[in-house]
Amino acid sequence: MEHYKSALEYRDLIIGIGLDSDEHENPPSLFYDVYAEAKKDGFHLTAHCDVGSTDTLENIHQVISKLGGSGADRLDHGLNAATSDELMTLIKEKNVGMTLTPYGYVRHQPLNEVFPRMVKLFKAGIKITVSSDDPAYMEDSWILHNYQLTKKFCEFNDGEMATLARYAVDICWASVDVKEKIYSEIDAVVKKFGV
């Protein structure tokens, strides 16, 4: 709460708040008061739910249903949600987008778990995105590398890859004008290459 209150001085530069690792014995519920304040103050909300960590399904549930009183706007990671039909239904109903970083996951999780889960979430109509995760720290794995892994191992076609790019715009917190410009750029690429 102390960090949150000190950040309010820079309110004009901040549009959202989030939590990142490590969730081991640090569940999102520890931060309910901070998130309630942030929601009241008009910030967007997100939180990190790492893949394969202790209590990850409970942490995902807290993020999407309880943070800020009614749940966060976005879920960072949370790939394990694909193992729970209940969580997948809740994520879809609440239209919560997910930022996934496959390159980071395959360092610690089997390929035959990571990519089938991504496909399952995508096919369920959940707005998953392909993102990078500390690329300078994680063996130089930038956004392009994550897209390449996704295309190869999820066996997504070009149209599905374009959908992932659109989902990223859908769930970002940019202004409508900025989003429209990015959608136009995606559409131009799709048209140029006949996707």
C-alpha cells in the first residue's frame, strides 16, 4: 500500500497496476486492499499467475474474480487455467485477456503441456496473446521468438496468428485512437500477404 500511495504522485503517467513473481506463498489475496484502492482510483488491473507454481489455480481464480472487488482486467500468464474448465469458462465470461510468454514456459515446462494448453485456450475463444517476458534476462527471447515458437508448436495458420495480434490490441490499455491505428496496420499486413 505504501508503494501504491507513493505512486499516486505520478498518476498522470500510470494507467494500471499489477503484481509479478514470485507467487509462492504470496497469493494475490494479500493485495486485495491495494487493488480495491486502485480500482476506486480508476486504474486498470492485472496480476501475474506463473505457470506450474504452487496454488496457481487458486491464484488465477483470485485474480479473475476477486481483485479490485470484481476481478482484474487482464491475467499475466495463467496458462494452467487450461486445466480447469471452470476457470476457462469464467475467464471467457468475464472477457479477461491473458498475456502468455511461451519461450519463458518451455524453459521449465514440457512442450507437450505448454502448447496444447495455448491451443485449448485459443479454441475456447479466450483472448490469449503472445508476449515476451524479460527478453534481455531470458536468453534473448524477444516477441518475434515467442511468435515463432507459437506458430511452430501450436500449428496455428497465418489467420490465427493475425487473430493473436488483434487480441493483443483488444486487451491493451491504449486509447481507442491508438488501437484503431494498430488494427489498421494489422489489416494492411493481412491484406498484403493474403492471410
